[in-house]
Amino acid sequence: AMPGADGMNSKFMKNAFVGWTFTAGLYYPPDFDSTKLTPLKNLRPKGQQQAMNIRMMFPFTMICDSCGEYNYTGTKFTAKVEDIKHETYLGIKVYRFYGRCRHCWAEFTFKTDPKNSDYTMESGGKRTYEAWKDADMMEAQLKAEKEKEAEQDQMKALEQKSVDVQAEMQRLEDLDAIRTMNRRLGARDQTIEEALEFLFKKSEKEAAAAERLPAGDLAELKGFR
């Protein structure tokens, strides 16, 4: 079906309207020469690097200073990126991002924070409160304080180490004494068993010899005793 009275569909009309809107008000004189135009790259100051346009998402929830609206984490936007000269952390470059609010089109900037593995808001807005960030910072602070106390108290650590070494030596000595006692008890038990076996064998030999002697000899032997 042809919606327009002149036979033009809606898609054609939309494209025609967009084309007319973006070309309205442009005038090119008859003596216009495009070769005389100065390229945009030549108008840029020397030494200034061209900012790179990237498509990214908000790494945090931000409140715009101009309109007070929220720009939530994960919202896509187009940003310009530039590396900040003379600002590094342990050899890692710091980058600045330029973006615009999704509601009022106001500009904001934030940069990377390699030290804390995070981002720092610079202008145009403020970050919302994040409980997990405070918890991580407090945990890192407590850990740093413990490490600092351990470094400052070297004498206490040395004394504790000497106490541990003495306790270990005492445990080894006690273990050696227990082993020696066990060996002595084992040797004593073996000696007792050997003595009992000797007496038992001696009694058996005497009984066998008595059985082999005649009755008269036994009576004489008893009288001798």
C-alpha cells in the first residue's frame, strides 16, 4: 500500500527529510575551491596527540552535576581517550576519558587509577557510594598497618624466634629421652625373659637327671644334702 498521496513511502520520506535537514543553510559560492582548504590535522597544535574515540561502558554509577541524573554502571557511551603525560604509576600509564551525560549532554572526565585498580572522577559529576570499595580499602589499610608493625618491631620478632628455637630443642630432647627409656625397658624385659628361661631349663635338667639315678643313690644324695 502506498501511504502517500504522491506514491512515496514513509522510508523515502524519512530519508529525504534527514537529508534536507542536514544540508539546509549550506551555501557554496561559485568560486569555491576545496583544494585550498587547510586539513584539520594541520590546525592541531604541534606535539598534541589526537584523542582516540572508543565505545565503552560506565565503570561506575555517576551523578551528573548539571542535571542531577544518574548514569548507571554498564551504560554504553562514546568517549575520547588520551594518555596523561608525566603521570604514571610503576611504569603504568594513566589515561583520561572524556564523555557526555546521556540526559543533558554535559561533559565529564575521569581517569584510571592503577594504584587501586579503579577509576577516579575528575569533573562533571560524582560517584555514588559503594560499600564494597570502602570494605576493600579498610582491609588493605589493616593489612598495611600489620605489615608496618611487623617491620618496626624486629627485636620482638627476633625474641619470638629464639623462644621458638628453644622450645623446638626442648621437644627434641624430650623425644630422645623417651626413646632411650623405651630401649632400656625393652632390654630389661628381654633380660627377665632370658633369666626365666634359663631357670626353667635348669629345673628340667635336674628333674631328668633325678629320674635316671637309682633309688639307693637318691637316698644317699638326699642324706648328703
